[in-house]
Amino acid sequence: MVIPLSSVAEYFIYAVFVLGLALVGTSDKAWKFEQTWIWLAIVLYIGIGLSHGIVMPNARRMKGLAGELVAGGPPPAGAPPGP
């Protein structure tokens, strides 16, 4: 089974969030969670994660339905034109 590169990249993108939290936590107060840019980045990553949770299942389903349409072939002879 071949795993698409985009799936592998997703795991690395999600790991950036976890590793960033670990970096801030172990920075000996060089960076703090109270700094604006850090909590804005956290909010942004959470928003991206939520949108992926909503959009990605629908995209996979649409891809499967498009495959079914292609596999169905052309309409039968004598069928009315249009969708």
C-alpha cells in the first residue's frame, strides 16, 4: 500500500504544533504562553485542525463519489441529455 505524500505531510504539520508547545514549555521562560504571538499561533493551529476535521472527510467522500461516476461510464443510449 502506497501512502500519498500529502498524508505524510499532514502528520508533520500537526507535529509542528505539538513540538512548538513543547519548545515553549521547556524554554526556561524565554518564551511564555502569555505572549501574544504564541497564543495567536495556538488559536490559528486549532482553527486549522477544526477545519481539517470538517473538510477532509467531505473531500474524501466527494473523491469517492467522483470515482463512482467515472466508473459508471456514459449514459445509456436514448437517455435524455443533461444532469
